[in-house]
Amino acid sequence: MDDYTNGNYTNMSDYYDMIMTSGYYDYNTISDAILQSMKGHRLLEIGCGTGLILEKILKEESISQATGFDLTESMLDIAERRLKGFENTALYLQDVTTLDLPGQYDTAFSYGGVWYFSRNDDGLSMISHISDDEGNRKGLSKLAQHVVVGGHLLLGIQGPHVDYESPIKGDMVYSQKIIPTTIGFTKNYFLKKNDEVLMSQTINYRVYSFEDALSLLAEFGFEYKSVKEDDNHIFLKFKRV
Ligand SMILES: C[S@@+](CC[C@H](N)C(=O)[O-])C[C@H]1O[C@@H](n2cnc3c(N)ncnc32)[C@H](O)[C@@H]1O
């Protein structure tokens, strides 16, 4: 079987929640934006990680069902513990390139999951955790089979990828280093305490120009709905046609 997996967050999973909730992502704003832009009631998170977004969303009474999948077992284990009090959720250990879930969804979303957009001085580009173009095509094809016609795909927009270092808590410092590659960039993540490396992880990302991303998504039935002034600017919205 082909293996396109590159999103292995095993090393980071023990520290993921601490890093992300120290200001890396604003989970309240992210979940509000999803609730505002979603269509229908069956929600699917692509690359749900430890379930931080799903937890916020499931607290909303209007949500009847929220499902997530992720290929990293240690991340999903944390999500399972986090969400065990909710009845209206399901989690699956799956890779999007071979996605096979029981049913279809009205809205699928990814914030920092498999695919997302990054804003820099040149505009928007799409970042993928799948470094191989064929793998991206397989993933989008599988995803399209799981989103109802007329449903939505929401892909998060983040800031540019840059080198930085930030204190987390206690004496811990998170840092990331970006190295450009021919297909995009490699990101090295580190968590250090008094110069001792507690965690390090490397992910190779593929970058698609905005135009290439829109035509790739359109090929698999995801049509871009342009961002209006009154829309939130946290997600780009695509309609499944
Ligand atoms: C930066 S984390 C984002 C997690 C979550 N969306 C959040 O906001 O905290 C990216 C996640 O995408 C998952 N991922 C990457 N490639 C994937 C693939 N091909 N299929 C499923 N999940 C994938 C990783 O395992 C990781 O948990």
C-alpha cells in the first residue's frame, strides 16, 4: 500500500495541548468561526489532533453530531479521553488518503489539520501535511466522498510560517525553525527546558500557490466561495458541488 503519511505528531502529543493553548491557536475564536460558517448538523474535523476544537464545538447545544479523525494514535488517545463525556461524537484513527468513514457530513473543516491556508506578504497559499502531490489528490478524492453535495469544506487561515521562540510555562520554551525545500518547507519544532530538549519533531510540508490550490480543490468538487467583507477571516469556504 502507498504510504503518504507525514503528519506524525507522536513526539509532540504529550506536549501538544500545553503548547497550543499557551497562545499558539485561539480555540474560542476558531470554534465560533466554524459555528458561524458551517452548514447542516453533521460536522467532520480533518486531522482533529487532541480534540481541542471538537470539545469547544460539542459544548454547543445546536450541534447534534461532531466527528473527527486523525492518523496519529497518541493524539487521538488524548482526544478520546477529552471527549468521553460527550455522546454525540465519534473519533477514528484514519489517514485522509485512505479515508473510509460510515456516512457523509454536511461540513468538513480543518484548522491546522491536513490542509490549511497561510497568509504572507504575497497573499494566501495552501499548506499540506501530505508532501506528495498524488497523496493530496487521493486525500481530496476520499474527502469529497464524505461531504454531501451542497455541503461545506472550511480550511483555516493562519499567519506566515516563521522562525520563532516563545516561553510556554515554567522554564519551558517552544521554538520552531523553517527550512525552505523544493516542494514547500520543513518545520522543526522543539520544546526545551533549561536547554534540555524535551521534544523535537520534523514535518515536511507541501505548499500550493493560491491558484493551484483552488484548481486542485475544484478538481475534486470543492468550489471556492469568495470571502465577503462580513465573513470571518479565519476560514476559507468551499462548497461541495
Ligand atoms: C497541527 S495538528 C492540528 C490538530 C487540531 N486540528 C487542532 O487544532 O489542535 C495537525 C494534525 O493533523 C494530523 N494529520 C496530518 N496528516 C494527516 C493525514 N494524512 N490524515 C489524518 N490526519 C493527519 C496530525 O496527526 C495532527 O494531529
